[in-house]
Amino acid sequence: MFRNQYDTDVTTWSPAGRLFQVEYAMEAVKQGAAAVGLRSTSHVVLATVNKATSDLSSYQKKVFKVDDHIGVAISGLTADGRVLSRYLRNECINHAFVYESPLPVSRLVVRLADKAQVCTQRSWKRPYGVGLLVAGLDETGAHLYYNCPSGNYFEYQAFAIGSRSQAAKTFLERRFESFNNYSRDELIKDAVFAIKETLQGEKLTSAICTVAILGKDEAFHLIDQKIIQEIIDSIEIKEDAPAEQAPEQDEAGSSGAAPMDI
Amino acid sequence: MELQTLAMKDATIVDDGTTERTSYPYVTGTSVIGMKYKEGVIMAADTGGSYGSTLRYKSVERIKPIGKHSLLGASGEISDFQEILRYLDELILYDNMWDDGNSLGPKEVHNYLTRVMYNRRNKFDPLWNSLVLGGVKNGQKYLGMVSMNGTHFEDNHVATGFGNHLARPILRAEWHEDLSFEEAVKLMEKCLLVLLYRDRSAINKFQVAKITEEGVTISQPYALKTYWGFSAFQNPSKGAVGSW
């Protein structure tokens, strides 16, 4: 996207019917560290890449518990994400106070989307620069929503946002049809694998990834780093095994055909 | 949220800047009895509205369905009950407008009412009612009570007003889990009869309502058979000979 004369205010339309400030806000989401979410019929998993600005600092918190039955993972301006998480927690707690029961997830995301929409229609505000993956469970089942700065929200079986999320999306697109039947552990494993895809070569360790899960009999919580490392190790073992067989196959096939250039 | 402020701005402000509030009830309903049975919850009340000691109105419906899953019965000030029905009507309307598969069950309605009653009490402007909220949702039976000061609880059987003193002891002795509908009605009528004999604000015109997973049924008003031929009722001043 290039600068143009219609992109100064969020309240200025372009002749093509676009609000450039809103689109620039969505760019901010794409620059943030990756976050993925996957859903089965009984569980929802969120996973994020923990990017630290330097080796000396700790990483920023990107996964927030909103209530026992709802959690969010954010990507983009983490400060905006923190403020929105506080809003979400407030809405849940107010509902629970009046009705003694958990706020249905779909109603929460609509409130969040309406809040984001306000910022796209006021000259003295700017859109929130954060995308949220909202994972929740209510009496209508398990849900995964994506709320974007434009004020739109969508429901997903699985989704990925942030930098290099396309690699994760490609991975998820191949597998999402069977997610509904996945067990809790299979879901976590695929989430970790999806995160691995976004790293594209970089080593995946439990130090640079956060995984959280929520389920029918499981309140939203972050998974212990040790368990994540075990899952990462088990994924790596599976990958190393075929790699050992490959060199032998090369010798067998190199007699006649030219090597493939992919 | 709008709904809560609606329920709380009812103290009227008079011309000279002072506020008026409820101090005593005018038209009142007497006891409501509720109990759980096998398929759901059963609730009964008479259809009388008393104006002090006068039995002024004889066809007041004091039990109403709320949404798909709940029944609300009220004793106390009838106009406050009608106000509560208005609030709940709006609550259910907004809930239905979401059209998203979620719905407010009896537990949620009970808690909402508790919040409303307690808030009004804190402003010294109570809704002068004792409410019985019963319902069934997803196979779960629910029966609770809220009083005018916000005290709330759940139980297998509840009663308001005189019912607490005359009906609950009978229920404590004879209620058990999984009553059939016929057994529950019989037990209910036993309690209603005692109230009819002993509560001066009770009239012989009752409605019995039931709620199950399928829905709500409120009976047409009917009367119970009474017997006044007890020998002790003959010559009532027999024991008081000598009083002027």
C-alpha cells in the first residue's frame, strides 16, 4: 500500500470506497508475532510466538484469560490488546454478577466488534491496532472467533494471524476438516506444529511459544512450559526419523534421473 | 447497561425536589407455593388481590411464564409485580433478539431479579414482593425465591408469606424426589386447603402452573372442596360463656 491523499483521517473515504486508516490498522496486525487458534467440538487451543525485543528482555504477554470459559490471543499493538482484554474481562464479570452464569461467547465478540467499529467512525479516535483470536466455550459449544480492527468478526475452525501466518494457515487448511474429532492432545500438537510452521527454519523451543487450552471440563489456562517442550520434542523425533532414511534413497535413485529442482 | 438503569430510576421526584418512595403496599396477593417434581416444577397461588383487609379483586393472575424456560409467581404488591413483569419482558425480548442459540434460563432470571430487588432495597424504595422463580432448562430443574430485601435461595420446595408457616411444614414432611404430576398436585392442594382455611386473605380460586422441558401450562382457575361441618365450629361461643 502506498501513501495517498485519502489516508490521513479514518473518517475519509477513498473514491474506491476504502477506509485506508482501517486497512493500515490491519497491517499492524500482520506485523505482530504470530498467533494461531484451533477448535474441536469440545476444546479450543490458542498458541503464540513469544517475540522478545532483545535477549536481555522478557517477551510480551500475548495470551490473556478473560474468564474461565474464554481466553484471547492477540497480534499487533500489544498495548491495545491489553486494554481490550481488560474490557473483555469486565464484560464477562459484569454479566456473571447479574446473571450468575457465563457470558455466551458470541455475545462477547459482538460487543468487542461494536467497540472496534466506533473507532472507525470518529475523527478523534484511531482504530485498535490489534487482532484478537477469541476462544470460548458456552452452552452452544466450542467457538473460535477472530476480531479485527475493522470491527468485523468471523468464526473459524482454525485460524492464524500475525507475521508469517500464511505458513500456519496453509498447514491448517490441509487438516482442519478433521479437527472436530481431534482429542485434546492432538489439538495441542497441531497448534504447536502450526506455530513451528510460522518460524520457518528457526528452532522451536518452549521458551519462545505459549500455548493455552480450554475445554468442557477444563477452565482456560496456559499449558506448562515443560509439557510444551515434551510435545515439541515428540514432533521433532517424528521429523528426524524420515530424514535418516532419505540419504539411502538418494543413492538408489540418482543413477538415471536428474535431481528434481523444486 | 440500560436494563439495570431502567429498573432503578423509579423513585419519583416531586415538584419541591424531594423524592417519594414505597413505604407500604396497597393491593396485595397472598401466598405462592412452589415445588419440584419428576418432570419439572409446579407452582400454585390463589387469584385474590386484597386491598388491606378487603378481598377486593378476585381474578388476579399471580403466576406468569417468563421466556421459554421459567415461571414467576409473586405475592405482595400487585403493581410492583406488574412492573417486574415489564422489566422481564424487556430482558427476554433482548435475549430473543440475539437469535443466537443462547437463552436466559431460570437461574439467570432468578439472579437478575435478585440484583433488581437488592438494588431497590438499598435505595429504600423496595419492590414489595416475594418472588418464586421456577423453571427447567436442559433437563435441569430450578426453583428459587427472592424476597423484597434481596434475600435469595434455591430449594426443592418454597413458599411465600403464610405459606412459609402453614405449607412448608407439610412439604418438609411429605415432599420427596421424583413426585409424579398427580402426586404433586395432590400435595399442592393439601397445602392450598390449609391456607384457605387459615389465611384470611386467601380465596377459594386457585391456579396451578407447571413447567417442564416442553413448556409452561397454567390451569384455569378452580375451587377446592371445603368442609365446615366440624363439631367445634358448632356453637362457636360455647367456650367463651361469660364474656360480656
